[in-house]
Amino acid sequence: MEILDLYDENRIKTGGTYIRGEKMPEDTYRLIVHLLIFDDWGNLLIQKRQKTKSMANLWDITCGGAASAGETSKEAIARELREELGIKLDFTNTRPIITANFKYGFDDFYLVRENINLGEVSLQEEEVAACKWASFDKVMDLMDRDRFVRYKKNFIKLLFDLNDDLRVVEI
């Protein structure tokens, strides 16, 4: 059972909580986090969702999930990454690259560059079936074949473009 904090429209905690999967109270929102890990060559680390999960057997961005009650966005993304892929990264000085507002809440997207050795990844068997590096073209191909979670293509392109922009600045 996952207990999540409730927020108002200005992303201020209301002091209330709810159990994930139950109906949220009217005019409240939740916090979701996603992470994109890119390597130095612009490839995205993607994961394949387990057959027992929603959106079964589809490829997805690196990791994501809901922030638990009491967690900050940074704590939630660090936990999700540890749980799903067994990777430990410090998000202390990392801010979301973009926040997407959706009907039920706020979705913080983090973007980091890290050359992860796939041999050192430890998959959470309940959620993740596989992971691999994928170029933008490979992700688009998976989307075209309905093998990737149904994000808007323009949104995925934006995330790849943001990574490219960061690479130019950092060099």
C-alpha cells in the first residue's frame, strides 16, 4: 500500500494523504517523478516494464514513480532509481529539467548524464523486465511499433533536445 501526499494547485502540501489507487479527493494533486539517464553519446537508458504491470511489456524512459508521503521530489527519484535499477545517484544538486502538469498532479522530469555499465544494473523483478541503451531513432522506432509507453513524440524529442543542449553547455 502506497500512501501519497496531497497538494493544492500551487504545489503546496495540503497536509492530507491518500492511498494510491483510490479516488483522490476533489481539487487535490499528487507528485510523480521521472528520470532520464543519457550517456555521453546521447543514448537514453530505457527499461522494459514487466508483463504484470500496467503498460505491460512496453519500453519506458529510465525510471519513475510516485513520491511517497513525506518525500521530496529529489528523494523520490533517488529511491525509484535504487529500487527499479539498483543505481545510486546523488540528486542533492540536481533540479528537474522540466515539470509537466497533468490532470492529477505534477510530474518532475530529471535528466542526468551518466555512463552506466549495464552489467552493474540490478533490476527490480516485480517492475522491470530489462534495460538497454537506445538512441533517439531507436526510441522513435519503438514508439512507431507501439512498443514504447505512449508519450507524445514531440515530448520525447524535447527531452532528447534538452540533453543535447546540456551537452553543448557542459563541454
